[in-house]
Amino acid sequence: MDVRHIARLANLTLTDAESRKFTSQFSDTLSTIDVINELDTSDTPITYQVTGLTNCFREDKIDTGRILTQQAALSNSASIHNGYFMVSAIFE
């Protein structure tokens, strides 16, 4: 396996030690994949979602204990104008 070629494709710079380490790790990974590929999965149903849950959303309720007042929200702002944050313009 040419780990340096893969590293170049990923725009990574590897030291010699890293190259030796990753060569071994890639070989182990590919060997494991070969073992998995030998398994007979023809009777295994296709799985795309394992929890059985669908559309698990919380109710959209306002938590009044977490709402800031306008004064509290603006308290650390460097610039305020008419009750709003004032920031530098980004358009010319």
C-alpha cells in the first residue's frame, strides 16, 4: 500500500515514522474489511435507521425562565441605538 500517495491525495505531509505506522494500520484495516466482505449477508434486511424512532421533536414551548430582558441582552454591547445592537456596516 502506498500510504504516501494517499497522503498526497489528502494533501497531508507524513514523516517516515508516520508513514510506517499508517502503512501497518491501513493493512490491518483492509484485512478486517476482507473478513467482513466474506460474511453472508444475503438474508440480512437493509437497515437505514436502527432506533425505530421517527420525527422525535420536542414541543416548541417558550421557557420564560431563560428569556433575557432587552436591557439585559444589550447590557454588554459596545454600541446601542434605539434599543438595538449597533454594528459596523458590512456594505458600502
